[in-house]
Amino acid sequence: MKFQLETSEHNLISHYGPGALAVNGQEYHSNLLITQDAVIENWCDGNDVAALSEQHFAPLLDMPPEDRPEIVLLGSGDNHVFPDMKLLVALKRRGLIVEVMNTRAACRTYSVLVSEYRSVAAALIQLNSDAT
């Protein structure tokens, strides 16, 4: 099942479902890192949230501090799974605030925040099933 979301002048997640995320109508089948202006495919391999490291967030960390998103939504796949807390602390020390939720919630929240002109990024692990 796909869920259709709204459109905007910035990157928005237009729909999501098992194995596919679409940004502005273009479908992707890999994990994505999305900002208002960029879509990075193959953001991380697999769906193991525990395997995430600071390196996965390098595209955001490499931005000048004034250009970084004020919040990063980490969509952890089908279930709400936290990465290692040491990673979240390290990212916060470097200026990235990460909120963890399942990918469905991250997709919806990202689109709402972008429509409110908030500076946000979404790091999304693909959904593997159509469980709701």
C-alpha cells in the first residue's frame, strides 16, 4: 500500500511503501538521506540501525553549521528502533539533533516540517513489509 503526500517547491516525500520511497514523484528503492534540496541514494546499507555511524551523517556534518538542518528525522524502518545512544550523543555534540521514529512516521513528519518552512533532513531506512 502506498500513501500519497502533498507537494511543495522543496523536496517532499510524495509517497512511501514497502521497498519504495518517492521524493517529488520519483521513486527510490534504496535507503535515502533527504534534505530540502538534495536526495542522497544508498545512504546506508541494509536495515541495521545499530550499524549506523557518524560517517553515515557526513553529508550533513560536512555542511557549514549555519546550513545544517535544525533537526534530522531518522526513520528506522518498519519498527521504532534506536541506534546506539553514543552515536546520538556524538551527533548532538557536532550540532545535529536526531529524532528517531519508524520510517512511516518520519516520512509524514518530514513533509509537515518542510511545509512549515522548517530546516529538516530525513535519514530513511526502507520499509520491508506492509505492516501498519
